[in-house]
Amino acid sequence: AHIFAAAALSQSGSRAELRLDDMVLALDWLVSERVELVNLSLSGPRNGVLARALQTAAEDGIVLVAAVGNNDRDDVAFPAAYPQVISVTAIDARKRRYRSANRGNEIDFAAPGVDVLVPGPGETAYRTGTSYATAIVSGLVAREIARGGADLQTIVESFAARAEDLGRPGHDSEFGWGLVHSGGC
């Protein structure tokens, strides 16, 4: 596997911020490198320019996976709300929805995202958020792509068929199709 890291965050004083032009340039670079999968562990409001960039990536066959957001709202954040994106929410070890995860019909799958042990500079720490769940789903999607170059629709259908239903029967606005499972994982 080849991993490409596109740094779309800029430093503004003591905080990192996502600028639209940096995000579009990062997506353009990933498209030019012919990546097959992009993990979007970020969330925000709808934006027409970013939507066009994501549409271009999707049309080039790139599978996009994004976090639903951590604002405890009945509104999936963008880019996860975009129809060509696999949107991911977080659950805890007891398979309960992360209390701050956004809800909405656009959610596709749930994955562990509460108290996840994450390596960091100098030490590991437990972290929580839908971005951590998104990383897990991205790893499973990468494995599916490696097995046979599956496209977005095939991956979603395959994952939905194997998902562990956690909410109301079938697809729902808290867990999507449920806890993603993939070949023994």
C-alpha cells in the first residue's frame, strides 16, 4: 500500500484551521496521484466549491470516507452529508452511539470511536470522536479495494450486508446500517 498524507490544515496562531483553498488543492493533488481512497476526518458546513472538488474525486473513482461530526446535532456535517461519501459515526465499547456524534439519514456505518488508543508525539493517549471511527472504516475500505478494486456502491452494499444492526431495524439516523464488519474484523 502507498499512503499519501495531504496536509490541508493551516496554523493560525495556536490553533489549526481548515482553509477551503488548501482542502481543494489537497484533493486535486490526491486525484492527480490516482489514489483510490481518501479519509476525510474533518467536518463543517456545506460548501459548493468543496462539493465540486469531491464530485470530481468521486467521478475519478476515488472512494471517500468522512466523519459525521461531533456537535450532537440532528444534521450530518459536510463532507459526510455528501451522497458520494461513506459517512461514519462513532460508538463506544458497549455499542452505544457516541453522545456528541451528529445524527442523520446520511450516516452509512458505525465504528469504534470512543476511548480509542491513538499514538501521538511522545506518547499514546485515548481519544474520542467520529474521526477515529472514520479511520477504522477507511482501513476496512482499503482492504476491500485491495481485494479487487471495488467501487463505492459495491463497498457500501457489501458492508451493509455484513453490518451488525445496532438501532432500529434496517438503516437508521443514529447508526446507519450498523457496526461495520469485514471478513472477521
